[in-house]
Amino acid sequence: MAALPASAPDLLVSGSVIDGFIHTSIELQIAAGSVVLRSREPFDPAGWYPLSLLVELQEMVTGSFRNKELVLEQIGRSMMNSWYRPGPGSRLITGGVDFLRFQSGSEGYRSVVKGGDDVVGQFALQEIDEEAGTALVRSTTPFNKDMERGIILGGMSVAGDLDYIDVDNSRDASLYQIRFHVRKKLDDETAERFLRGEGAGAPRDVIECLWYRAKGLAVELEREKRYFLATRENSRDLIERLRAALAEVKTLSGMLPICSNCKKIRDDKGYWDHVEHYISNHSEAEFSHAICPDCAKKLYPDYYDRICRTGDGS
């Protein structure tokens, strides 16, 4: 996430956003244990919370990932599924283009944030050409841009009326360039004949629609592939870290051969070693040396008797 404005602590986020982020993270099975604990707190969907809380949760969830942007994008997409149904989204929009128009004047964004204009910023539709299937959304918010990209992708796809959606903010993180294609009703019989290679050909709109559907599926497959690889890579990293941690954990178990006289311990290579050395090499324990009362009396009888008489020590 980009650096927050100095007055960002004054920005409040709807509890529905916090709650949606936590539950989506858990459902996607990418939430860290600390986030699971935080999810038990009574976040009121109708309440308001500081933006810093959402930032903290994002860092908890993505802390172990190399490709955090893919994870946050996926969370943003999934959050919109909950927003649309069973949330209020299905009552506010009827399709993907409606979702874009809902961002006019930052209407959608302003419904989930509170604060001064200098803190809140804008998440607004700048332009849209439905016939060409292009749109432009500009963001000046302090929110994570990868998650915002996912929110646009998710919000445009939840109604299922678009064949193809692509959102790109790689050149300018705050400027989302959007391309889409509205699904058209196909003449099923003509489309099937075309796919079977029968007849002289198919109408242009049928070919165009099938092409966009195939393109949309290819783009979606690529998104899912990148996300899958990111999570698999993260799982491998965590497993390697766990193995390394376990390799560093040294424990003592089983029967240890110990000399009945000098109390040295025989290791698995047949060497005899002092007790403290053996335990230090096979555990996380460290030793500091002292003399117990029985040994002090035996080794230093005069010193021991003087301490006992004067009470200067134990």
C-alpha cells in the first residue's frame, strides 16, 4: 500500500469492508492465524473503523507472500461477490456497466468511507464508451491499488453479463484502464452450426461474441493460474521455513548412556562428553556454573562454615 497521508488516521472505513476482508481472507485460506483471531472480534458491519486497522490486516494476510499484489487482487474480487450477494450490490446494480457507472462522482466509494476530502480522495469513473467497450477509472484514495483493481474486476463480473473484462493499471497505479465486452444473446442454432463447421459461415455478431467469450475465458484462466502459482509458491516457502526451523530444534529423548563415576555421556558416535556439553549440543539449553551446598561443604569446608555462622550467604 502506498504511504498514507499525514491525516489518514482521520479516515474511517465501513465495518462491512473490514468484515468482508477478514471473511474473504479466511474463505480463501490465506489468512494468517492472527487474522483468524481478529475475526472473532465483533466488527459491526454498520460501524466505522480507522483505515489503519485495514492496513494492519492486509499486512497480516500478505506478510509471507512474495507476490502480494496477486493475493490482494484476489481478495478484492472475492469481496465483491459477497457485496453483490447476499450484500446490497444486487439491489444497486444490474450489470458490469452499471457497476462502473455506480462509481460516477465516487458514489460507490463514498458509501464505505468517512473523512475530509483531503483524506478520502476519489475513486471515480472518468469516461466510458459502451460501444467500444472501454472505460477509465481514476483513484486518489489511500487504499491498496492491487485490491482496488480486484474490486473493479469483481464488481464488473458479479452480474455475469460480460464476456470479457480486463483492468490494467501497470503504467499508472492510480489510473485503471478497462476493456470489456457485454454479452449478447446468441442464436444457439447458428452458433452450434458454426462451431461444428457446418454451413457457409456465421453472422459477424456471432463470431465476435464467441471470440470475446473465448478471450474472456483465456484471461480469467491466466488470472487464476497466476494466483494459484503465487499461493503454491508461498506454501512451498512456508514448508521450507518450517523444515529449517524444525532442523534447528534440538531435543533429548530415549535412553542416554552415562558414566556412573564421572557422569560423562556417550554420544551416538561413541565419544564421551561432559553432561553440560552434551545437553548444550542437543538442546536449546545454556549453562551457567555454580556450586551446590553439598559440594561447597566438601570442597571449601572453612569457607562454608564461616558463611553458615555469619549468615552472609547460603
